[in-house]
Amino acid sequence: MSSKNYNDIDKNSLLLGGGMGRGLLFPGSFDPFTKGHADLVERGLQLFDSIVIAVGYNENKEGWIPVEERVRALKALYANEPRVTVESYTGLTIDFAKQCGAVAILRGIRSVKDYEYEMQLADMNKQLSGIETLLLFANPQYSSVSSSIVRELAHFGKDIKPFLPEGLHYSSKK
Ligand code: ADP
């Protein structure tokens, strides 16, 4: 498979280049963003200089919270953390990671099920672009927290606040 080595690309013109040091791209649907996601951001920042939270969307699938609202709420949450930027993207994560100048992709693993999926994804991304994936195990206190369970709870009228980071507020949900 022919691919340009990721290290060959010019990082200076990119979002994380020049001034932001070595940055990670943290891609996901974040529909909604949970305490588990926030924990990964915090731990990623202990290892790298900056993180772009990349809210992925599919033009044919609206999602639970509109993508603009997911981005707005996360920008507000991290307004006082200059090392975190929030962007939306569609298309291949590796292409967006290159555009941002990220040195690696950050993802999380809660279970064996996550492991199998994340391993395939990381392997494919590495083969296609040379970009590495940094996988962090879920903090045990958040290992059962998932966006899909949170959506399910909301659907049945339960309070989802305990699962969202403090200070994160969405103004529109389905
Ligand atoms: P996607 O739709 O791309 O799987 P998600 O928004 O569900 O995106 O999750 C983004 C990343 O965060 C994934 O790598 C997922 O495994 C990880 N993740 C989700 N919830 C948790 C959690 N509670 N603890 C640690 N990692 C998590």
C-alpha cells in the first residue's frame, strides 16, 4: 500500500503547528460528550501539549444533538483551556488529523469490545497514513459510561447530568 509518510508533511501551516507544540487529535461523535471523554482529554493533556477535540459528523445522519450544538457546548466547556480546541469534521479522520498537524490520534478503551474495534481502526489508520493512535484505558469509574447509554437514559426522562462533565450544557437535544 503506498502512502506518504505522515512525518513528511509540513506541520507549520496547520492548526496545531507553531506555538501549540505536540498535539493530539481526539475524534469522536461526542453525542453527547461524557465524563469519560473529559477524563481522556485531561489525561491526554498530561502527555501532550494540546488537543483538538474533533466532533465527527455524517451528512446523512443528524445524530441526537445537532453537530453545531455539540461544538458550541464543548467550546464553552473548554473556553478557559487554551490547549484545547474544538472543531467539527466529516470524512476520514486521518485526513483531518493531517490538516490539524496532530502527532497522533487519541482514543479510549473501556472493554474488550472497544479493544477489537479500536485496534482495527488504529491499524488501518496507521497503514493508510503512518499516524499513530494513542489508546488510553478508561478510568474504572467511567468504564460503563457511554454516549449511547446516556441518550437512552434521556429518552426515558432520567437525569443525565451525573454523566456529563460539570459545566457542559446543551441547549438543544432531540
Ligand atoms: P465514536 O462514535 O467515534 O466511537 P465516541 O464519541 O463514542 O466516538 O467515543 C470517542 C472515543 O472515546 C472512543 O475511542 C471511545 O472508545 C472513547 N470513550 C467513550 N466513552 C469513554 C469512557 N467512558 N471512557 C474512556 N473512553 C471512552
